[in-house]
Amino acid sequence: MIRGFFFFILLSLTSIMYAQESTASKNVSTFTIEAPQLKTTKKIWIYLPQNYSTSVQKKYSVIYMHDAQNLFDKKTSYAGEWNVDEKLDSLKAQVIVVGIENGNDKRTEELTPFKNEKYGGGNADNYLDFIVKKLKPYIDKNYRTKTKAKNTIIMGSSLGGLVSYYAILKYPETFGKAGVFSPSFWFSNDIYTLTEQAPKIKTKIYFLCGDKESDDMVNDLKKMERLLDKNRCYCLHLNKTKIVKGGEHNEKLWRDNFVNAILWLGY
């Protein structure tokens, strides 16, 4: 089953490393921060705009992204990186990116809001609590950021797409925009129920998937679109959906569409 295969591949992000030079740009650095909600320490990757050090008065929007191992550096990625730093450098993008490393064997727990009978999970509340109450305040204190929801984007793929969507339902006052790539809505039907019960959703959302990902990916995304259209008028143009012909569940799909997503969301 395709679903089982790609889930196994993503779950195996834990240990494969490549014996090669780092490809992260000079604008990327890392630090560690305590995550008491998760009873661990998290490694954080941060991308700063090329002119950050010289534009001493300027403040920047922030994109929070999951699976940081796959965003900036081929050396740490499982199956290729997103090239986030190179793409933003080429755009001279005035935005900060904060990448949160996944918890390796804890990844499924951290990125899923509900339990799955086969795969477990269900610890996303604590993961998001860490981002909102510990990480974001640290970033806002130590970097020149625009702190309002309209300037705060959350983005991820697969389980990262699922938790990004869940984040806008739980913390609409924090995340005003979301990039939801290949979301694992199949993990639990509770995500649809939560959408139906949510107050009017005002977040701007960019949905992405490929038509070769799994048997249900496109249908699941369209189902969520319909629920959102009931929650808010589609005439507001608050969400955009791109279905890539031939697109598969991999870094190439997400890398190739990252720029279009952030340009449409705005920063």
C-alpha cells in the first residue's frame, strides 16, 4: 500500500546520514532550546535574510517549519533537502525561517494531534505548546521579528502538513498563514470533525499535493476544502490548492513548490 510505504519512509528519518559536505548557506545557524512540554531539548535551525546584519532597524515576518533536518542541508536530510536557504537567497526574501528538528523516533507522536489505531501518536498539543509558548517568545526576544499573526506562517509536509493545519485551528491568534503540503489527513478523521466545529477560520492557507502520492490524498484535500468553504465563504480567496500532475510524496514536490507557496501567502 502506497500510504504504508511513504509513512514508513518518513518515519525512518531517524538515522540515515550522508558522508558529504554541508550544503547549508552562511545565513543558516543552529541552537538548542529546552522543550519542557516534550521532556527533551530541541535543535533549532534559523535562516536570516542576507541583509539582516546591516538592516539594524528592520523587522521580519517568520516562517515556522517542521522537519528541519530536511530544509537546509543535504547532509542531514533523509531523501534530499528543500533548498529553503538557497531559494530565499535567490529571492532576496525578507523573512526569517525557524526550522524545528523532528524528534526522530518521537516524530509521529509530536506531529499528530490524534491517535491512530495502528501508528499511535497524538502528542501535537504539547509540540505546539512548545512552539507557541517557548520557542516563539524566544525568537521574538532575540531576533527582530514582526510578531502578529498576519506575519507568522507555519508550514510543513506530510505529518508536518497535518500539524500545520491543526495549529491554525488551535492557535489562530498566533498563526495567520499556513503552508499545508501533502497533509496526512488520513491519520485520523477527527481532523475533519474539528474543522466542522471550529469557529470561522480566517487563516490564509496554501494547500499542495501531487496526484501520484496515494489513493486518497487528492480526495482528502478536496474534502477539507469543502469543509472550509462551509466555514467561510470561498469568495474571500483565503485558501489556494495546487494539485501537481505526476507529483509524488517526496522532497522534490515540496522543494519545487515552496517558493510559489510563500509568494502567494505573502510575508
